[in-house]
Amino acid sequence: QVQLVESGGGLVQPGGSLRLSCAASGSIGTIIVMGWYRQAPGEQRELVALHTSGGSTNSGGSTNYADSGKGRFTISRDNAKNTVFLQMNSLKPEDTAVYYCNVVSFIFGRRSDYWGQGTQVTVSS
């Protein structure tokens, strides 16, 4: 059974920072992509950032960011621990949302998508 455990959300003032973490465990197979999405009340879930595998080490790979987070958010991975991080700086009230971790993997030749339970990020003074 695969589990994604997220942590790091909370309440922060505008201009502040938060670091989200998501650790994947279980028979997850070969991880291809680890990423973050978010969903604000009344809105659809949207992409925040993706990290695509570039090899077996922590180096390499590629990253993609939604325009809303470019220059403020940084996604990184610890491949050895199947963990993805999202460093969020200069947070704005419009960043308020539930943030979800997503993992795409292949096991026995089949693609699987996994989602975390979500962690609330609230940016408010």
C-alpha cells in the first residue's frame, strides 16, 4: 500500500515563507514525477510545481512551475527518501489553498498516480 504523508502547512503572514514536505512510502515502483497542486475554496485544483526524474541521484531532473509561483517557489527532491519539498517564499494571500502532493510512478509496466491528503496553507495578516 502506498502512502503520501504531507507536512509543513500552516498560517503565515504575507511575505512569509513555508516549506512543505511529502514523503512517499510503500510499494510505489519507479517514481517518474513528484509534484504539488493546490485547490482554493470554490476553485479547481491547479498545478503548482513538478519535478521530473533525471536519474538515480538527487541531481538532474527537470522542474516546471506555474506562473503564479515562478521566482517565489522552489521544488526539490530527495530521491533516496522518496521525498519532495516545496519551498514557498514571499507568500501572498492568493496562495491560500489546500496543497496536495502528487506522485506518478510505474510499477509492473503500469502508470499509477497517487495523491496526498492535503495540507492547508493560509496566508493572512
